[in-house]
Amino acid sequence: MLEFDKDRNEICYDYSRCQQCGICEAVCPKQAISLELRKDGTNLIKVDNDKCIRCKRCVNCCPANKRENYEGYFDNFTGKEYYLGYNTDNTVRHECSSGGVCKTIVIESLRNGLADGVYTLRRTDVFPYAEGEFYTKDNIPQYDDIPNSVYHSIMACRNINKIQHCKRLIVVGTSCQLRAMNAALKGKADEIIRICIFCKQQKTLDSTRFLAKIVGTKIPENLKFSTRYRGNGWPGIVRVNESELPWNRAAQIPFGRRLWTVPGCDLCGDSFGINAGADLSLMDPWKIRTPNDMGETLVTVHTETGKKLLKSIDTIGLQEKSFEDVKAALSLKDVWRKQQTEPYFRGEQCSTTAQKAGEAEMRQRRTIRKIVDTLPRMPILFYRVLCKFYPDSRNRILK
Ligand SMILES: Cc1cc2nc3c(=O)[nH]c(=O)nc-3n(C[C@H](O)[C@H](O)[C@H](O)COP(=O)(O)OP(=O)(O)OC[C@H]3O[C@@H](n4cnc5c(N)ncnc54)[C@H](O)[C@@H]3O)c2cc1C
């Protein structure tokens, strides 16, 4: 998180609150901001206060320094429209993260002139193996050019300066990335459609290192490795180098979600991107789908614009669902808990219960991390038993 310190007349950076979006580097007019890669694959932001002209663009765009208002956040969920969506070509559907709705919107919107620009990721050959890219009708990507869900942090907003003025621009990102882009893209398009990749947390590379250990491989110091998350049916796989693990087995290690979280993710309770103005949110239909080898994306429609775009792409198959049908997959309780503990992680005053939940979580994270780091590779069953000893106490405290 970047803040302006009036007394020191300097921009100050706090890694423990950084959401790793990369917008600060992109908007700095004097290239006063640089990145320093840490061992866990996240970046430290370095501000050169000699070059800095105190324009505060970085501070104004930083998504972590704005306290969100969550009043009424859950009021409209029963009235929203929900769909299970998928690309109608089974080969594409099989290889995407969930059902391929996101990539299909990106590609088909450009092919059919529904948008004249899209900002999302492209695959790269070097760590973090993905970067932001601006696509137009002149460089329409293939499905394989766009990565599936990348769970380690990627600084997705770093390339927003590539965005040229558009009549209709589609931006894809997690909630923090959309918030960051909102501030930076003013005047860049007549209309912006926002697609939110539902996200409870981005992980550091230590999460992938742990998965590598489980599958008996390693991520080398120089970070030259290959990785692929999801795809290959649903819920898919995680592959590190040549070794892979079914994604549902990786997901059976619940502390994976807690130990290696990008620090600033604790400061975001807007997983659906509603406060960031999302038109659609896309997520996995965990718990609600009948098992089959083909994925589906659970689409939450927030606006008429989002719905119109979704329905105008005929290579997306859609099954309309009611709130009751999808309730179990929406993770509303998890999102609510994140909202409750956000003040604690911001170091602000909060309820005693939220304080207790935040403290218990930090204690548990430290202990489990120590155990997991110290021990050699263990069978997955061991980690599942460990989780039984350390169940997420936030769930018990914040009912
Ligand atoms: C960090 C992260 C955490 C997530 N957590 C959850 C969760 O807890 N529960 C849940 O149900 N779903 C979660 N998802 C969403 C889920 O993994 C799928 O992305 C979603 O279901 C869309 O699937 P799809 O097949 O339509 O996407 P695809 O058609 O495969 O397209 C993926 C799109 O996401 C973009 N993308 C990939 N990684 C990132 C990233 N790190 N930042 C920004 N854009 C990215 C790609 O550029 C592409 O446009 C998470 C995704 C991410 C990236």
C-alpha cells in the first residue's frame, strides 16, 4: 500500500498491505517506482523519492488504501441472475479454468465487434508467466495465448499504459485490480465493461512451492520452471514442471488457502468486485455441480450491460439458475468473514469478535507454517489431519 506522508513529504510503502496489482508502477509519470522481486514471488515496491514529483497518482490508484463500505453488500444477492456457462466447443471448455466463459467473452467480443479493446492477461515464458495485455481486433488472441487462473501474484495492472482509447473497453481482473484500473482508466474509453474474477486471495509462490513438494518436484532458485493451474477437465489439475496433481486433491489441503496469501488480500472483502463496479463475476461452481469431466463457470450478473454482453455471445452455453441453486457455491459466508476482519488487518478499531478472529488466524498461520516448512514431503492425508487440529478458527468465532 502506498500512502503520502505529509510530515516527511514522501510516498511511503507498506508491504504488509500491498495487494500486488502493479498499478503504482504503471501510473508513475517519472518512473520513480520500481519493483524488487522477493523469494516468495511477490514484489516490494521501491519509491525513489528524488525522482518522485509528489503527484500522488500512485496513492490515488492504490486499491489497498481505500477503506471499502460493505453496507448492504449482500442485500441484492437473492435478486441477481445466475448462470452456469461454458464454451460450446468441448475442446476449449476442457482446457479452461472453469467453463471458459471469461476467455470466450474476451475473444468473441473482439471477433464480433462487441468491444474494440480488451485488457486481460497473456502467457509469457518468464516468471510470473503472465502479464497484462491490451488486445484489439488487430491482435485477437487464441485461447491458448491467455492463461487459465494464475494463483500466484502477477502484478496484472503493470501494462495498462498499452490501453488505447476505445469506444467500448472490456477489462478483466480480480476485485483489487479492477479498483486500481478504475482510477487509472478515466477518460480511456467511452464505456468500460468490468469482468471480475472472483477471488478470496492471491497466493505467493510459496503455495506453488508447497504443491511442487507434494508432487515430488522443486521450483529452482532462478524461477525457471513450468506451471499450469486448472484446465484438463474440471476442476482440473495443477502442474509444476512435468508433475501434476488433481486440483480437487490440492484443494483438500485447506490451509493452502491461508498460509501463503498475498498480505494485502486480507484487506479486501469485495471478492465479487461489486464495489469496483463489476458487471459480471465469474467463479467456480464448487459444491453445486454434478460431477462430469467438463467445466462450467458460475456467472453472477450484476448489471444489464453485463447480461447483454453475456447473452450476445452464441458460443457460450448458458443454464439459468436460481439463487437457491447456486447459494452453496457463492461463498457468501467466507466473503462476509473477510469483511468482518478487514479492519483488524488494517490496524483499525474493530469489534472484539473480529479482533479475536484476526488474532487467532495470525497465530494459526504462524504455527502451521512452521510445521509445514520444517517437515519433509508428507502424504496428503497428513496435511488433512493437521488441518483437523487447526481448523480455521475464524469460522468458529465469526458465525
Ligand atoms: C487468484 C484467483 C483466486 C480465485 N479464487 C477463487 C475462489 O476462491 N473461488 C472460486 O469459485 N473461484 C475462484 N477463482 C476464479 C476461478 O479460478 C476462475 O477464474 C473462474 O471460475 C473463471 O473461469 P473461466 O473458465 O471462465 O476462466 P477462463 O476462461 O479460463 O479465463 C481466465 C481469465 O482469468 C484471467 N486471469 C487469470 N489469472 C488471473 C489473475 N491472477 N489476475 C487477473 N486475471 C487473471 C485470464 O487472463 C483470463 O481472462 C479465482 C481466480 C484467481 C485468478
